[in-house]
Amino acid sequence: MLKTILILLAFALALAGAIYASATVWTMTGDADMGGHGIAALVLGVVFTFLLGAGLMGLVFYSSRKGYDRQATPESDAPLSRLGLRQETQDGVAGDRRQE
């Protein structure tokens, strides 16, 4: 529970720092006026970029849980076996995969 609180606190601090930095840069620009259309475009761009990133990350987690990210090639053609590296077999026993 404490670990979760510390992680959330770290993310909140990072978000606060990003907002502070953005506000500082925004005010440093001086008299750069932006009309209503510009602000609306900026807000929509940020929102849609966030939604796109969240959607893509959701698809990554979904495909990982459903097993779509597993290697499509047979185990004998896997890059690790071609390099002669040891890897676990299906029965859980580590073995030498060198092809002679």
C-alpha cells in the first residue's frame, strides 16, 4: 500500500513539474496572443494526442495478454537458437540449442 502511494505521489509530482514548466515557458513568450481558435486547436490537439497514446498502450496490453505478441516463427528458427544461446524448452528444462 505504501509503495502504491509513493508511486502515485511521484507521478503527481512529475505532473505538477510538467505543468509548472509549461506555464513558465508560456509566460516567458511575452505578448504572444492566441485567439479562441488557437486555444481550441491546442486543447483538442493535446486531448486527441493523449487519447491516441492511451488507446495504443491499451492495445499493447490487450495483445500481450491475449498472446498476440508471441513469436510467430517456430522455435527452431528463433534468433536465440541460431546464436546457440541456451533457452528453456517447453517442458521447462534449459538446454543447449546449438544446431550442429
